[in-house]
Amino acid sequence: MAYEEKSIAVIIPTLNEAPTIGELIDNIHSLNISPKPLILIVDGGSIDNTVEICKKKNTKIIVQKRKGKGSAIREAVDQIVEDIIIFIDGDGTYSIPEIELLLKPLLEDKADMVVGSRIHGDSKKEKGSITGFNALGNKLFNRTINFAMKSRITDSLSGYRALYTKTFKELILFSDSFEIEVEMTVEALAKGFRILEVPITYNIRKGSQTKLNPIKDGLRIARTLIFILMNVNPLKFFGLISLIFFLVGLYPGLFVLNEKITTGEIVSMPSVVFSSLLFVTGTISLVVGLLSELVVRSRRRLEYLITKNEKSKR
């Protein structure tokens, strides 16, 4: 397929991916895409022969300076000048021929970021490719994002995605590890970019062991997601916390009120104190949410004006 002379870079973070990386590179080279995509390997310090295999396969290789997948992705983008970026893992779990599924919506201007969804209703998952624990975590993250951003994301943790380089560079990304995918998703939604998910095939990891620690990395992703949502949609975030405090405070509050109505006096002072603390905390949370929302909206206006000014100078 011809892509209107759009140059493409396929970025592959690696760490001990010797069993799969050679076949992965060969499959990319065999794609019927013109012009041929640049393959950029970002190695995180492999101790097997991953780097040696890549050198024999006519690929560009860089060794990342900082640890973590997020660092690898950011460092790789700084090294390319191509128009379109495709991110894919080096473990052989994603299907290379489906790269064209990710490219087509970009080139037809139907999306700003295309994500290969493993959870989409039409996706094909090899049995055992996603553990129940990981599937549950992914679902919780997706629902949190969709609630906060009014979106319909099904796979915020997918490592298979395509976007224009200029789009990526407009995203404010800080994550160093596996939470980079969640950060990319939320940042893109916050900036109004169009995210389109396409169903893909997802296979069992071959040969190498997963680097993802379900508990440790899951907590890190959850923490990152919370801070991102606090920064992107603080009123909804703190408003929900405020609502929870108010609802919890209703029970002791109604208990005290009933006591006053039926007996004419208040005896349960601990309930009074507890209810008051909950209502005060709920009020403080709401005020913090309102102030945070003001700050975020002011920052967005400032970013818009700066971007508009830069475009006018060009």
C-alpha cells in the first residue's frame, strides 16, 4: 500500500526479547507498505543477544538512558523525524500485518491516535494471553477514564498504537514505566484528540518472561491515573470524593436528627462529631475541586494562547 509519501517509524522497546525480535523485524520488513517504515529498536539493557539479532536485521538501535518503557518511548521519539509513529512491543504478542489497520484511520483523517484494542468485541485473543487479574485491572482503569473523560475506551493499556509524531509531541508525558499507555490515552482525550480503537489479534507471549508485575506495576498505573485525572478533570474527581463523604455522613447525621426528634435531646455526641467531620471534609473536597478546576481551565487557556501564537508566527 502507498501512504502518500508519509514516512513511518516503528518503535519497539526491548529488554531480553531474543526469542521473538528477529521474526518481528522480518515481518515488518515484509509488509507491503511504501515507503518502507523505519524500525527503531530502543533497548533497555538486554543481557541476551537481542541487540546482536537487531544489528543483523538492518534496524536502527539506540540504548535508552533511563530505565522503563515510558522513558524508552520518549527517548525514541526524540530520535526520529518520520511523520507517523507506530508503537509495538517486542514480545511477539501483536500481529504485524494489522499495522495497516492502525494506519488507515490516520491517513483517512478519521483519528489522531489509533489504538489496537485487545478487549474490543471483535478482537481475537489467544487463550491465556491476558490473565484474569490483568483483565480486571484494565477494566477498572478503562471505566475510571470513561467516567472522568466521557469516553468509550476499551483498552487503555494497549501497547499497540499509531499516531502522528506532531500529535505525540503535543502530549505532556512524564511516566517512566508501563503507565505510559494510560498517560498517553488520558492526555490525548484531555487535549481533544480523536482516539479510535480497532480490534486486533493478541497472542501469548513467546519465549521471554513478562516484565509487568501485576501488583507493583498495577499500583503504579493506578497512582498515575489518579494524578492524571486530578490534573485533567479535578472537579469531577474531587466532586465524587465530596459526594462520598456527604453520603457517608448522612447516616450518623440522620441518626442524631432522629434522636433529637424522638427524645428531644442529643445524647450520641460521637455521632455528632463524626457526622460533622464528614460534612466538613466533603465541603473542603468540593472547594478544592472548584479551585483546581479554575487552575486547570486557566492553564488550558494559556496553553491555547501559546500554541495559537506559535502557529501565527510560522
